[in-house]
Amino acid sequence: MPDRSEIETLVLESVRLLAEDFEIAALQSADASSTLYASTGSLDSMALVNLIADIEEAIDEKFGASIALADEKAMSAKNSPFRDVSSLVDAIIERIKS
């Protein structure tokens, strides 16, 4: 199982690539505390869907783990796992363990 640092690196790389593609300046130098999808986030719903798909694919390719980030648990969570990079990393770790 990958450690938190490896997963965070993968997520940050995915966020930065998406930021370039969607021309989102605020996320081109993203870090663990960067807000993604929240009232103050930089992603709209289409960009979020793209990010989720990119990360799921990257996790499968790099770590051989098939996960679903946009599942019932994520959609019904009190605090969205997509609000910032750190919470997204937490959600990935939880799903890889399962």
C-alpha cells in the first residue's frame, strides 16, 4: 500500500495538470491545503469530475488499486472529501485500504 506522501504527490500532480488544462491559476502551485471544491474552491463541477477521473486512473496505473472516489459515501458525507487536497488524500487512503 502506498504511503500518504506518495498519494499526496500523485494528487498534487493531477491537480496541477488539471489547473493547466482548465487555466486555473490558483491551483497551478497547489499544496496540501489548497481548496478544491467548496464555496471558496477553484473547481467547478466539470473540472471536479475530470479531476476525479484522472486521479482514479492514476491510482490504478501507479498502485494497481481500483477505487471509486465519487461513491455514495462521498456524496453523503457531512464534509465533502473534495473540499481540499488533504481531505481528498484522506478519502483515497480510506478507499485503498478497503
